[in-house]
Amino acid sequence: MHWKQTYSGPITSVNTMEDNMASTLIQFRIENDEKQRSSQILETMGLSLPAYLRICMIRLNKEKGIPFSMKLDDRIPGEKTDIEVRS
């Protein structure tokens, strides 16, 4: 035996896909060639730039820190920086 339950009261809340989507806009400036090179790399991986940035922020929060090494030794040889290294 099959029966269907119906509700005729007022609808107070409807969950939509938008409720689960990101709602904060973040903007920043970067050199155009850097953006283009990044976008090309990500495209070969099947990712968009916004998707990659979301992944980075999620990892940052999950690991409570930057999810990769950021050492002065990792800089490009011959690259000039304003950072003074003291021994």
C-alpha cells in the first residue's frame, strides 16, 4: 500500500544550492603574465584559478598554516629581496 503525505502549511525555509555555495568575494592584483601562466598550468590539471584558490584556503585552514615550505633557501638564485638574513 502506497500513500503520499502532503503539507499545506507555509514554507518558512527552502534550502537552495546557493545556500551551500561560497558567499565571500576576494579580490587582489597580480601581474597579468603570472595569472596567464597560472591559468594555463591549472587548465592542464582540469582546474580553474578560483577552484585552486579555494583549495589553497581550505588547506591553509585545515593545516593551520601555509601548506608548503616557505624558506629563504627556496628563493630563485640571483633573485634580489629586501629581506636581510642574519646569522
